Amino acid sequence: MPEPRLRRYLLCPPEHFAVDHGHNPWMRPGDPVDVPRALEQWRALVDAYEAHGHRVDLITAQPGLPDMVFAANSACSHAGAVLGSRFHHEARRPESRQYELWFKAAGFDVLEPQAVCEGEGDLVPMAGPGLLLAGTGFRTAPEAHAEAAAHLGLEPLTLRLVDPRFYHLDTALFALDDANVAYCPEAFDAAGRAELAARFPDAVRATREDALAFGLNSVSDGRHVFIAPQAARLAAELAGRGYVPVPVDLDELHKAGGGIKCCTQEIRG
Ligand code: ARG
């Protein structure tokens, strides 16, 4: 039976959520969003984390930053070290400062990356093998990988994403625990697929349909997997492996190309 570990998560309420640009293929600029519904769905995610014993910290949403709800993109931490962010899209750049201020007030030093780096959107620390899985292709620059890994005390493993629907690593892969992952091979180039197959022989391999249903934009505490209910096939497979799927529906946020993991920054103290 996989063992859970209590986590600390940072989230931002979607108070100013909107789809006002086309930063990824999920977004149709000007698509109306239902903010009260987004808030209700997001609240259910916070409740689910707390019901499983996790600590949730909140950052104040800022007007004019409609994507600030996607907390994962603004930093990446490991063993108390925090790397901030530098966004690819101009419109998202001011988010970095908001999160940097939050981390500083919470007692962390924050290193500002030199190259484009979208935090946990593209970076997945794996404490077990001492690896930093690092995505590139659409957002985070490959030059950011070595800098990020050095700051976090991990070895970088660059993984190239090839499908614009899966523009961030966290739409195509998530950590089940400190040493294993679930991922969709088709989202990666041949070299990335070979690396993942060699390093994670016991990985859960998801289908493109699972990934399109935001099933890989999940958060695992090592046992409970907070997962989109639309990804029913993947949830069933995880259950067969001894994990406990906890369905949380964020379909209002899916309109911006984000799901559970995008809304969740894990703080690894
Ligand atoms: N609209 C946002 C963007 O395109 C969504 C970010 C989703 N976050 C994530 N971790 N994948 O930048």
C-alpha cells in the first residue's frame, strides 16, 4: 500500500480568473468564464487537501492577473531552496513578483531565474533519484534547467515536449511519490521517451486521452491522487496500483489550459 506524506501547498483563489489571451491551445480568448463556479470548484480542491491532512497556504489574488490562480508556474522548491519564475508571456510576468514576495514573507530566499522558467509547470523534483525533471519546448528555456537544478541541489533531466496541447511538463507527467511518475509518452520526443522508460521502469503510462482529460495534471501525496474525474481510465489504473484517486473537478479552469496541479504549488521545506 503506497504511503502518504503530509504536504504543504500554496494556492491562489481564481477571483480574477479570465481567458483574455491565447497562451495555449486550450484557450479561446474572450471565452466567458464563470468566476463564481471557478471559485466553488477551486474551494473544493482546497477542502480536499485539508480533509487529507495537508497544509494549505493562500496568496492574495491580484486584479489584472487572470492566470495567477495557476500557482504552480511561479516557483519550484526543494529542500527549502526556492527558485522563482520568469514567464514566457509578457502578460504573466508580474505574477513572479507577487509569489516572490509571498515566499520572502514566509521566510524563504528566492532565486530569480535568468532564463524563461515557469516553475513547477515545467519542473518536477524527484527526491528519490535526486533528479529534477525539466520540461522544455513551449515555455521553460532549456538553459534554465541547469540553473534550476543547481539551485535546488538536483541533477537536471531535460525532457522535450512536442504536442502543443501539453505545453507544460505538468500536463503530461506527475510525480506519484519521490521516486515514480505517471506520464504520457506521446507528449515527449523520442529522446525524452527513452529517458523516461529507462529511469522509471515502473511508471504508470497514460494515454493521450488521459492527458487530454487533464489526468496527468494531478497531485499525489504518495497515496491519494487528486485527479480530474474526466480521467476515469487513468484513475482506475491508479486504483489498481494501490493509490486512492480523489476526484476534484476543475473544468471551469480547464478553459485556460489548467487543472489541479497547475493550481497547486508544493512547498518543499
Ligand atoms: N493559461 C495559463 C498559461 O497558458 C495556464 C497555465 C497552467 N499551468 C500549468 N501548470 N500547466 O500560461
